[in-house]
Amino acid sequence: MGSTRVFSTGLRDAVREKIERLGHADIVIGIPSYHSDGTIRHVIETVRTGLDTYYHDARAVIMISDGGSTDDTREAAGSVDEKSFNIEKIVAIYRGLPGKGSALRAVFEVASILRPKAVAVFDSDLVSITPQWIKNLIEPVMEGHDFVAPDYLRYKFDATITNTIAYNLVCSLYGVRIRQPIGGDFGLSLRLVKHYLAQDEVWGTDVSRFGIDIWMTATAVVGGFNICQARLGVKVHDHKDPTEDLGPMYRQVVGTIFQLMEMHEDHWKGTRGLKDVPVLGEYPADEPAPFEINQEDLIEYFKMGFWNFNGVWQQILEKKDMAVIKALAHDGRREDFLLPLKTWVRTVYRYANSFHITPRQRMKLLNTMIPLYYARVASLVNELRDKDCLQAEAIFDEQAKSFGDMKDYLIKLWK
């Protein structure tokens, strides 16, 4: 993993002193934030309501771990009245690389000092969070689970990195069906939090940026921790159209997944089959709102990528897959644009192996993969156009199965 200066702690001295004075808490809620002044009040107020409703007698700490926002995020967070003698709120700027991972490291350190019965973390840009979310993520931890992954209801064109890569690789590599491995909102036991903090080597890497969610998921699986999923319902946040610049997020999420393959090689090579992970709770009645994505821009970006990177692609991809891609780049029309699933599986696996054998310039290598990812998303727009959300889910599960069925292809490639 690419690394830089590593701080020995994510907490500043004044924050650590305040936490140590508190001594103990039953529940710690972490909210990593950056430029969230429009949403963070709602998140904090909902967390407070959830704690008051379901854990009125518990001593709780809400930790807003901010990345140095230059808007009014910290001021908005500080203005929220906890309205409870049992709830303490702390707003602080973390130390370390800018990113969600560094923010969560500070939250984990707070938990290790306060020794709570349960920890939960929530994104600061959530619009759809409800008080029930707090119970749904905390209750399983209270009952003995170490890692509670979110299970959202999402529109079929939402979460494209999850649906094209992250979900498929978690199923294939680790043999567990965790639907939202980079979902953002999790419940955690103190035992698992301490395990995360003990992994000193990651805090100067891209895990400290966007890679933290998939790292947390994979680390919990490989470590043999007790895992479940909690139904949270519709997730509404600041929507990201795949035609917007998702380059940094894509590189850091996919790069972390590929790096984890190196760290856990013995584990995933020996894992076969796919186990269901318990899903607890019931979905609320709400349905995700539909939206459109700009398929034409996706295809245009892919075609530009072909002219820029086709020499690289020829070095990485199979000839038969390169022929398909060349045909799409020359003749692919929006209404019948299709990048076949098996071509996509082989593409992901061959890029994983190329990443593995490339000691330098790995992020530049991932840049050449992004137009192919856009091509797969553009293809899914056509495949899912007339499907409802349940039918789309069935297609995503078939994708994951194909990745698992072709796992031997990856193992033979791996050098």
C-alpha cells in the first residue's frame, strides 16, 4: 500500500484529555464529517433521538470526527443541543491523512478509551437516517455480533462501484454474501475496534481515505469475527452520478480491494462456496426514488478511454475480450450497448493480477480501468432498463455467482 507519514494517534491532546476525563461510556457513536454543514445537524439530532428512544439509560458519546472542514460543519455540529444528561457530544478535527479512514481511527481510539458495549458509525451526509437505524446497528452488537453491515434498499442505478465490483469480489474472494461491503454505516464490537486499531500498517495508506469501509469488512471476515447485516431501508445522501468524477473514490476503493487480495491471499485462495450472512430486522415501507444517469456520457468516456488506453488494455486483457471492447468502441450504440458479463469478470480478474505484479504506478494502472468500469455501468443501464428493484437484485446476485464460478480463472492468473 502506498504510504506517507503516520501519526501515532488520530486524537489531538485536548480531545484525548477530555475523553479520559469521561472515563466510560456504554455506547459510542462516530460521525466522520467533511463539508457537511447542510446535513450534519439532522444526522446528530437523529442519533440523539435514537439514543433517547432506545437507550435512554445508557451513557453515550457522539464523536464528530472532522477533516478540517472550511464550511460551517463543525459550527453546525456544535450547535446541536444534546438535551440529555446521558449524552456527551465531542466535535474535533482528527489527525492523519485526509479521509474517512483517519476520521474513523479517531473514533476507534475514543472507543478504546471509553470501553463501550457497542460502537456505531454513520456518514455525515445522510438524509434518510432514522432513529431506528441506531437500534438496528447497535442491538446486534449488544447481542454478541462483532460486525454489523448495513443492508439498504437502493435504486438499481445507485451504488455502481458496489454493484459492479465490491459486492462481487467480496462474494467470490471471501465466500460471504455481504450486500453493502462499502455501505458506510456499521455497528461494531469493542473487540473488533481494538483489532482494527492494532493494524498499524494501514493508517498511512489509502485505507485512511475512501478504502476504510471495504477494509473494515474484509478484516472482520478474515479475522473470523461474528458478522451480520441490519436492514436499514432506503439510503438517501448526496447522490453521485457515475458520470461525475468518481476517479479518486474508484481508485481508492478498488485499489484497497486489490491490495487486500495480496494481504489475504492464503485466505481467499482456500475459500470456496458462498455463505449467506444473517440479515436482521425488517425494511421500512419506503421505496428508493428512481433517477436517471447519463448513459451517453458513460459511453463517450469509455470510447475516449479506448483511444487513450487501448495499448495498455491489449497488454492486460484476453484477445477475445479486447475484440469485444474494440467493437463497442467503434460501433457501440447507446440503445444496444452491452459489455458481456464474462468479459467483465475476466477484465476485473486480469486487472487484479496486473495490479498484483505492478510494484509502481498502481494508481495510474487503475486509471486505465475506469473507462471499462463506465462501459460496464452503461451496459447495466440497458440490462436493467425494464427491471424493477427486485429483478435488478436478482441480476446482481447472478453477477456475484459468475464471479464465484470463474474464481479458478483468477487463481490460475495469480502470480
